[in-house]
Amino acid sequence: MSPKVSNPSRQLAWLWVALGALLIAGCGGGGGGGSTASGPLPPTSGAPSNCNNPADCGTVLVSFTDADGDFLSYTVDVTSLLLEKANGANVETLPATTRIDFSEYVDLSELVSATVLPPGDYVKGIIRVDYSNAEIFVEVGGEAVPAEVVDENGQPLGEVELEIMLDDQDQLRITRATTSLLTIDFDLAASHEVDISTTPVQAVAAPFIAAEIEPVDTKELRVRGALVSVDLAASTYTVKLRPWHRRDGDHGEVVVNTTDDTAYEIDGEEFTGQAGLQELANQAAGTPVVAQGTLDVAAREFTAAIVVAGTDVAGNGIDAVYGHVVARDANNQLTVKGVTIVRDDSTTRFRGTVLVNVGIETRVRKQGGTSVALDHNAISVGQRIIAFGELTEDQLSATDIPTLDATQGKVGLLVTRVTGGVVSTVPGELTMNVRGFGRLGADMFDTAGTGMNPGLDADLTMYQVATGNLSLANVIADTAVRAFGFVTPFGMAPPDFDGRTVVDSRNIRARLGVGWGVNGTTAPFMRSDVDGIVIDLNNMAIDQRHHILLGDRLISLFNLPASPPIIEPQSGRTLYSIIEKGHIELFRDFDRFVAELNNRLGGGQPARSLAAYGSYDSATNTVTANKIAVHMLVQE
């Protein structure tokens, strides 16, 4: 794969991609495997049912998420998600084919189904993913380029069936009136290679899937749907789920909790707390509503921090585009890249670039509510936006750039993620070398005009992030860092960015990956026992995968003082897996995982790749991993 010279941190012959963590909250059994609680998410009459008597069953909530990766778009159709009982009976949990762009779900998950499961012990999951109409794009030289997903023989993928076996110590037992959690992790990180030298770009995949009774990693959750009812006394509302941008289908009903701090955006107006819930109650049944918030795993409660409804929801009678502003000219035209287009009928597609026209009558708001009046000058380079207006696309070819006229429309400023390395810090300010905004590399962005004068335009190698009272005690020079917040209004830098959250290198998820070529190796480790795994860097089979990825910082294993031990954490949830084509075995215990791994290697079965997820301590040169996946080759 030819590297992208302008962005050294992305010079990979393969892309780290983790497509998944499908969060499933089901009806779980006391005394059996898994975590159970009498949850506030009871079965609802609108939920798709697999039971003759739903009162004896529970609601299964399914959500999708994605780990950080270099795909600009990874849109596929998930056609089925089955859970299999110990007696071999299958139960479908996804009521309809659901089209998902997994690259949208880096920092959050999305609820896609609420169905009803009958009692029983569930030991296996089967998911079917259809690539026939996939929209997959990668970044090449600062542009979005389509990629074709193929198997290891170079053949395009059609429908792929992935099977996972739950750990026999951690199976899902469904009984009446309790709620359990099951996480299914659809993860391509250890076995996905991208070759950008071909036309089209080829992404070679050997996808696998894992599952866990409780999620090892948690994120914010997004719940989309059509309004059913509002309970002002209970501070809740109920929606009929419509995941992604669906306008129809019966994906079940979910109750959403709200608080006095919940921010609402309804038909262009902003509200907080009970006033917002009252306004929501004034909306007609069927009004589209999108909530973003947190799932309390212990209490099994979803609480919304932000609720958007009515005409503020993309696809509700008006065209909309999501993406990052990469440039702005003197005529108030924004160049937006990495774009998801949502037409007025909710149909969606990906476009590498869309032009957005704004003006003095464009209404501008900031995600989460604000009392400060904003105009079109608040929109600057780097900012992630959602813009509403009229799209001129219908007569364009695939290579033409469409334009969205938002001069009479509106633009929402969304929380933006900027990633890079620490240059320096002083109280109240972080200076960083930017490697990317969201999924886009820094080489895509033109910061001309962002400063109060040309000499003060944002310099992405010395990007100034205002941090206010946030602690920077552990933000250390030459380490990875992420900031979440909003870009300074156009023409008003410095500072360049208003940081609301700063994540230092200790809390940025590290991913170690190593590959041993198409033929693998039976001797991948110097040591593998209960004290940890140490990769043998002298093994000549090691291919171009031999890195630790920390944020957007890429560290070659060969540049470290020694091969870093991979150890289990002292506390917290863990999940380890051994993957073969079409089959995955899961382990909760590190010692059982290592024992089985050594048994297979000792029997002559080669390992093809390893991916470990957790934290990297440069002082001790140690990777502490709460997830490890080893891909083994099946001997013919």
C-alpha cells in the first residue's frame, strides 16, 4: 500500500478498523451466566415479539458502534442478527434489514432494535452482513476514494455470515422479568488490509465477531425514533425505534428518561428540562425524535442529555448534510468533506465533498443549547456541522460536487473531535500538532481566513486549544492527545479551538497489532503464559503490521526498547478471543485463553495476526489489554 506522505501517522499498509460493539440488553436470568437486574426496560406492546406470551419474556435492545479507524464511510446492510439457544433453536433479534454506516459511530453507539426474547440459555450469535450495495470510502491523498471489500482470494464480498460462541462461563440465560446485557463486537482490526495502489482501492477483509455479557467499553448512546407518547410526571417519553435514518419499520419501542438538565432542540427553538419535555408533548405522534445520552449499565436506564425533534431532525422534509468544514471562502461558501447526505425523504448516501452556501439569514446553533446568538461567521474550518437546506444533486454525475443552499436554512455546530500530539501546555491552553479532525486527516484542511489577520490563521502544527479550568497535569509533550469542543468562529482565532474535554495519552485507547503474513507462524511469541504474552520480533514472518496505535500516533514495535509484554488488567471486564474462518471462541479468563492458544500453536496451527486493546505505558513498555484477538489459520 502506498503511504500518504503528507500524514506520517497514517502510513499504514492496513487500516485499524473495529466495526462494532453491538450492545444488547436482554431479559436475563437470576442464578445463571451473565449480569442480571430487574431493569426499567420492560417489554412493550410495540416491540417485535418472538414469544407466544410476551409477558413471560424480556426486551432485547440492540445497538451498533464503531471504534476509531481510517474509513471515511463503511456503510453496509445488516440483514440478520440471530441468537441461538443451547437446543439449537434460533431467534431473530433484528426485525428488518438495517443499513448502517459504522464509521459514524466512533464516539457513540446507536440503538437499532427492541425485540422480545423467549426464555432459555443462549450460547451463540449469528450475524449476516450484506456487502452487495456497500458504500466504503477511504482517504487517499486528502480525497475520499471508494474502496471495494474483497475476501482473501480477491473476490468481492456478498452476504457474509459470522458466528460467535459465548464463553461457557459467560452465557446468556433468559428468564422472566429481569434484564441482562450482551455486547457483540464486530471487529475487523486484526484482519483488514487496504491496498490504495489498486483501482478501485481494495480492502481485504476476514471479518469476525465476539460477544460479552457486559460491555468491556461503554460509550454514549443515541436513540432515534418516532414519538409515541410523553409522561410529564415521570419525566420520560416513548419512541418507536427508527434506527439510522429510517422512516418506517417496527423496531420496537423504548422509554427515554430525561432530567432538568436535558437540552432540547425542537423545530428551531431551544429548551431545557421540563419546558423542553412539555414542548415535546405538544408534538404530534410520529414526530421524529433523536436523543443522545448515557446508558446506566447497572440500573439499565437510558437518560438523554440532548433531545432533537421535529424539523431539527435530518431527513424530516428538508435536505441535510453532515461533515467537517475543510475550507471557507470570501463568498461564504463552505467546503465540507466526509459527508453523509440525508435527503428530505430520509434516503442517505456518502459524498466525499459537498459545497454549502451560508449567509446572513442562515440560522446557526450550537449542539447542547446556548443562549448566545450565533450567525454564519461562527462556522469555521475544522468544525463538524449538520447543515439544512436545498440540495442540487439529482442531475449530477458521481464526480460532480453537489451544493447545498443553506442561505435560508440552518446549520448546527456539532461537538468536534481533534486528535494529535502535544507540543506544549500552559495553564488554560494546549498547543498541539493536529493529525486529524474526526475521521479526516489534517492534510484535508485549509485554514486560510480563520485568524483575526492572515498572520494569525490557525497553524495545524501549532494548534491552540483553549482549555479553561481543565486540568492539563497529565498532558505531556510528545504524547497523544484528543480534545472535544468547538472551533473558534471564522476570522476570530487565536485561540483556534474551545476545548470542553481533553483526553490525555493515559486515557486514549491503545491498539497493538502484529501480522505474520498469509501463511502465519506457529512460533509467534517469545513467551505466552499467565504472566503475559511477548511477541517474538525476530520472527521473519512478521509483515507490515507491527505497530502500537495510540490516538493517531503510530509506534513501530521495532522502535521500542524491547518487545512489550501484553498483560491482563488487575480489575475490570475483559474479553479474549481466538478466531478461525467462520468460528470464534471467547474467553473471559486470560489463563484459559493462553492455555488454548498454546495448545493450538503446539499442535501446529499457525497464527496469522494479533490485536490487543487497552493502554500502553511507555515508562514500563507494557501493554495492558482488556481485549485480545488472535486470528488463527485453519489447516486444510
